[in-house]
Amino acid sequence: MVTDTAAPRPALRWQTAEVLDVIGETARVKTLLLKLPDFTKYLPGQHVDVRLTADDGYQAQRSYSIASAPEDKHVALTVERIEDGEVSPYFTDEVRAGDKFEMRGPIGRYFVWTVKLEGPLFLIGGGSGIVPLMAMLRHRAAHASNTPARLLYSSRTQSDIIYRDELDRLVSRNDGLAVTHTLTREKPAGWIGHSGRIDVAMLAETGFTVDQRPKIFICGPTGFVEAAANALLAFGHDRALIKTERFGPTGR
């Protein structure tokens, strides 16, 4: 993660987020729509900290990418259930509309894209790494942008694809967005996407050329991110145009 070198900003304060709705994305993934009293305008790709406090005073804190676009009415977080996790099982299994928890943000100005940036956009996501990338695509759609954009999205199985219907709707707008799926653990009958892990050949087929100088954002597990970034560098893509966000078992 590259450290933000901008001028110091005021310390973020914790505030109470109220859950307005819980949306099932997959068997392991839920989206929370939130209401906050005073949430600073955020940018696509930023994240927040959340904090849960038990009755005995024990606290657990995690970071989650913001799934919604700044233009959306409510802030949305999409959470994947992590086995033996302290925070994610509460959000995916227990939380209900009306529940409240602490949140602060937005955080981070490195892994950010807005329609003001020029050049094609190449997004590469693995699993729940799609979340900040989806915020970028929603922002792009909200502005009716025709910036050429391509998403290469790796999921374990067809049922693990997050936002699948919405991605299909975004593609149907015919505004320059192309989405390619690859499945790593199955190839069901009739599947027309790719199968297997993202590799050099897949990146070459689905991405932009070096001469097009795309803005590249990669998000997913550490090994996934490193493999994709190294392959793109081997192609000759400018390191300065590649931004990465990675997470582990206890990450966001």
C-alpha cells in the first residue's frame, strides 16, 4: 500500500452507522445499506473502518471497501463471510435493519478513480476484491461516462460471482464497458466465460495494450494481486499506472 503523501487531514471520528437494509449477494456475501449522521463525501475506491463492541467491552475492528458510488443516496458495504472471523460473520449472519455499529472514514486516496482521470480503465478483481472496483463502475455509470473500461473478474464458482446481475446491466448500456469472468473451481455446462486462474494469456486477451496507457486497478488476495501486477509489468505496462489493493484472511 502506498502511503498518502498529501497534507495532514483532521483525524476521523467514530460515528454511529444504522443498517437500513441487508441484501444477499451470494451465500457468503451480504451488502449493508447504511445511514450515517455526517459522512464526508468519499471517492470510488476508498474504504472505512468499522468497530464492534461486545457487552463485556471487548472491541473488534476491521476495514471494508465502500461498495457504493459517491452519487448514491446511502453508503453501502459489501462483506464476505470469513470463517472464524470476529467481524464478518456478524455482518453476514446476524445483522438486521435497525442495528447499529461504529464506523469512521472515508480512508485512503491512493486506490481511487474518478471520471476526471483520462485514459482507459482496466479493473482486475479476485473474489470480494470486486467491491472497490464496483464503486468505480457505479460512479462511471452515474456520470454516463464513455471512458473505455474493462473488468476481468475471477470467482471460485458461478454462484460466487458478486454483483453478477448488476454487471450484466452495466454492460447492456453499451457505453464502452466489457466484463470478462473466469471461474477457478468449476466450468459448468454452458459457461461462456473463462476458466482457471488469471494468467498472462488472459490478461493479454482482455486488457488494453501498453500504448493505450490504461489506468489499472487490481484488488484481491495478496497472491492474486502480485501475480496479476507482475504479469502486467512483464507486458511493459507503466508501474506508475498500476495501483493495487490486497487483503488477507483478516483484511477487509
